[in-house]
Amino acid sequence: MQLSTLGIACAVIVVGSGPGLTHSKGLYATETEAWQRAEQIGCNSIHQNNGRWMPCADERELHQQLRKQ
């Protein structure tokens, strides 16, 4: 049985949407966007991660707040 190119692409998308998805939803290009999200989820600060901005003081706090949602 052969997998089509589309089937392989779909498998990559499904596998790629695991725990790392939180990071892609939590990274923002601007401080303003990160502050807006921080306020939405109950954080009082933001931080940088590889040149991008994330809500909350650190990733641990971000994950704690996201679990409350």
C-alpha cells in the first residue's frame, strides 16, 4: 500500500499539531499583541522567546494560565 503525497502531508500536519501547538499560538511579533493576550488569559507580564513575544512571565506561567481556560 502506498501513501499519496497528500496523505503524507496530512500525517505531518496531524503529528505536528501536538504539544508544540501551544507555542505557535503563544508567540507574537509585537509586545502589544503579547500584552493583549496576557490580559485575556490573566497574566501580568510578557517575555521574549527567540525574538518573538509571549504572554506571562515565562512559559511555565503561560501553560498554567492556558490550562485554566
